Amino acid sequence: MTTAVETVLDTPLTIDGRTFQSRLMVGTGKYPDMDTMTRAIEASGAEVVTVAVRRVNLDRSKETSVLHFLDPKRVFLLANTAGCYTAADAIRYARLAREAGFNDFVKLEVIGDEETLMPDVQGLLEAAKVLVQEGFKVLAYTNEDLVTALRLEDAGCAAVMPLASPIGSGLGLLNPLSVRTIKRRLHVPVIVDAGVGTASDACVTMEQGVDGILMNTAIAAAQDPVAMAHAMRLATIAGRAAYLAGRMPRREIAMPSSPTRGMLD
Amino acid sequence: MKQLVEVVVNGERKQLAQGATLLEVLAELELDPRAVVVEHNRRIVRRPGLGDVKVAAGDAIELVHFVGGG
């Protein structure tokens, strides 16, 4: 069967030599239960799935490892450094994540403010440099600032991940111009991470021409996460297809679609 | 009887047998060494080395794994 998206030639998303089938990446946090999570990931069609590094619960009655519910052969595990407020902490978490033995990719987060969860761009750059030096493929979660994005690319990051809006806010893409500018100026993939609330947000984000999108709460906190994951899958594909199709120019005055000639007297 | 030493595992004080290896510590905690990453006094100890590193009084051990996150 031919689907609309196949009528447009697209190249797959490749990050540092690794090719991914889906431009939608999803998180694994905040789901009501693990069964819903696995079904939502399946419905999203995502290949890249993020996970966090945390202490093992020493009370073995409470099994919390997400790996009991994810098959690392079917999904690509992208560990994050969420919750880290210093470069040193983020580096420590990244090293621990790599030691788990799945891959050397890391979604680097260095948070600078508890209320907004805005990134500490100075700490981010510092950590990115160290981790790149150690052979990590760094996907850096950052704000929508072009200069920071350029510096992260210069530091050797494999991808730059500007936010759409604050983590978990569901406010959608607040600054499309800045995200478009980042995409236009960078050579490494640009993947928008955080802030999407519903399918239209994902679609509008992908319409900016970015290479991918990562979300967690928009799916996990939806009333029906599996159904929302399906919607996000379609929205990501639709937004990408619309970007490739090239939208019509915006006009501030109307232009009739039907001929103005041939009207009756 | 083996002498016990106090170490801190994941922020909790634990009494462990003096000279126990990290591999033995994991066994005592009923943790699969393949399912956790071990940090001993801020240094990562790789799986093949777990049987070689012995705990001493005052050690700080972190045992981590992957949990759900975004």
C-alpha cells in the first residue's frame, strides 16, 4: 500500500552514523503502569527510547528496572542525565549509563533551574566537551539559543536538542523561528526535545524542518497514552511530510480559490 | 565468625563481612551483577572486576540501573 508520506522522498534520520527508522523518540517516565508504557511505545513506532539512571531499590520486593519491560534488541536505549545540576554529576551519570553496556549515546542534560528546568548552558558545554573526548555520542538538551547550539556542535555533539517549551509543560513550540534558525545553521541533526502537549504541537514542530522530536509527558500523561502515542506517530509523519512538501506562502489578504471570471450577470 | 564492617550502599548504612568482594555484596543483596552498574568509592567497577574488589569500612557503594525517564 502506498501511503502519502511515501510519495515524498525522505532520507532516514542518521545520528553519528547510526540510522533510525522513526523520527519520533519517546521517554519511559511517568506512565500509569508498565503495560501501558510498552503498548504506548509500540503504538508510537519509536525506535529510540529514553531511560534514566537511578539507584537500585535495595528492597527487592519493589522491582523498578525498566529493562524488564523493554527489549533492547527492539528499541535503542538512550540514557539521559536527567536530574543532574552540575557538569560533574552529568558526566558521572553518563559514565554509569555507558557501563550498562548498550551503546555510547547519551542524552545530556545539565539543569540550571529547578522551577523551569532550563538547561545550564555553561555546565552543558563543559560536560559535552568531556564526554565527547571520552568517545560518547552526545545528544545535548539545550534551550532554543542559536549560539549555544553552535557551540555544542563545535564541541562535537552528535545532535543538538533544543526545547519546544519547558519539560513537562505541554505548551508546544513557543519559538518556531529560533528552532528553524538552529536547524538552518547546524550540520548535525536537530531534535526538538520537551514541551510538546498534543499531536498538533508535534506536527508544527516537525514542519519547521527539524530532524526529529522527543517527547515523554505528552504521551504518558494523556488520558489514553496508547491512543496519544498513535496520534503522535501520525503527527510526526504528517509534519515531516508537510515540511518536505513545502507550504504555500502566507498572505494577509484573501485570494479566491474559484475563478472570478465567468460569473453570471 | 567474620568481622563486620560498616559501608554505605545507595545511601543506606549496611553491615557487611570484612573482605567481602563486590560480587559477594551483590549476591547478599540478591542482585544480578548483569542488571546493575557498580560504583565503588566514586570509581566504576566493571563486571569482570567485581570479584577482585574487596569492601572496607567506610566505603561508599552505588548500585544503579535504568528506570523510566524522558
